[in-house]
Amino acid sequence: MKPSIVWQTDFGLKWGAVASMRGVCKQVDPEVECFDLTHEIPQYNILAGSRELLYVEPFWPKGTIFVSVVDPGVGTSRRACVALLKDGNYVVTPDNGTLTHVVHEVGIQAVREIDETKNRYPGTEGISVFHGRDLFAYTAARLASGIIDFAGVGPEYPVEEVVLLPEAYEMATIENGVVSGFVSSVSDPFGSIALNVESDRFKEEAGFAYGQKLHVVLQKKGETYFDDFVAYEKSFGFVPVGDAILFDSSSNVIELGINQGNFKETFHVCEGKTYTFRIQ
């Protein structure tokens, strides 16, 4: 059985970009199956693409080929690559930081730069703005179909040269029972916001436990926009509808949400270091 191709992009589905990528794959091999991870990564947000890739990749079988295209530097000197992960899956992507989370959590066995003289869709040599179709989809399909093996992607380069985003693993501080950090993500479709503290540290280092009400202060550039006591619980059903809740996310970090509400929209929260939190 041939490996599946799983796509994620920031293209959206309101135009034909994703369909053209699928078409390229079907031209290479009609039997190759394509599945969508998401096409709603916030535009140009490489860090969000890195997070979302890790959220899904471990749950697919060995040999799956992921194509991740969040590529504000398309057509520049940034490398186009295929990474062989230590769990046996592949990621076809611009080497621009998209691999950050899988580097830390899964590991990369080897990485190769795509040789455009062999692995570019014929007739697109003069196009520099759609590598998702012309390089990444085409290379992924050739790899999935067995036309090329991993060595056929192109020249190998050191894993140590893979581009990483340092802010992805900047963790909250915990001192004397006070956790301080920033909002790392607001991409949850239900409006919960992710904080840059792991669930294990929240319990083990800070000493917090389910059922406690914790004092949460959120600020933007030093100005407070949320200051309240919030229950830390296993899931939303432990608090009344409309109440805020702290909980362990499916990505093993602490999130702050509202039971059957939208914290992000209610308090106009964005991700980044200007949106800080303190919990005690």
C-alpha cells in the first residue's frame, strides 16, 4: 500500500491552489491518496504551522508524507526540503521554521534539499511563487509513488542546519508558586488561548491541582484586561456555562477558555509576548 500525503497550508479553500496541488499528485500517480490536515493556518504564521504539524503527525502511520506549506519566503534562497523523521514519517516543506516542533518532539533522522532539476513539475521552471504546487506537491507524489526514494529527493545536509524558531520553546517561569509567561497560541477554533507552560510543570513545579481556583491576571503591554479567580479543572463540564476555566489541552499545555464561550473573542486576545499572564 502506498503512503498517504497529508496537506497543510495557509492557502484557504476559496480559490484553486489546493486543487492544483492535488492535480499534480494525481498526474504523477492516480493511486496516491491525499488528505487534508488544514488549509486555515493563519497566513504567513510559520510558528502556527509548526505547532499544527506536531498536533497531527504522531497519529499517522509510519511512512506518511506530510506537505506543509506556509512559505512567506517562497522563491528566495530558503531551502525547499524533505525531512525524514525518526518515527519514519516525512515532511516536505520550506526549511523556514516549520520543522521546529517535530525537531524537538519527534526528531529528524535526515534532511535533504529538493533538487529542482529533477523534482520540479515540468513547465514551471520560470515560476517562483508557487512552490507548493511546483516543488512540494510534485516531490511528495514522486516519493509516495516510489518513483524516487528518499535519496532521490536531492543532496543531504546536516540536521543541525534545519531552521528553528526559538520562541516556540520559550517556557514560562515558575517561582514561589507564581507562573509567569505569555500567550503562545490563539488558534483554537473554540476560542481558548494557549499559555506557554506545560501541564506537567503546572502541576509538579507550581503545585496546582484540579479543583483549585487560581488568580489569573492577563495584560497587554502592561495594561490589565483580565483579573479574576479561575477554576483549574480536567474539562469544561466541571464549571458552569459562561465561566472561565484553566485546563490541560490536548497538546499538553495549559489553556484558558470559557465553557461554551470564546475567550479569544471576548477579551480580544492575540498571541505573542505582548500578551502576558500571571497565575498564582
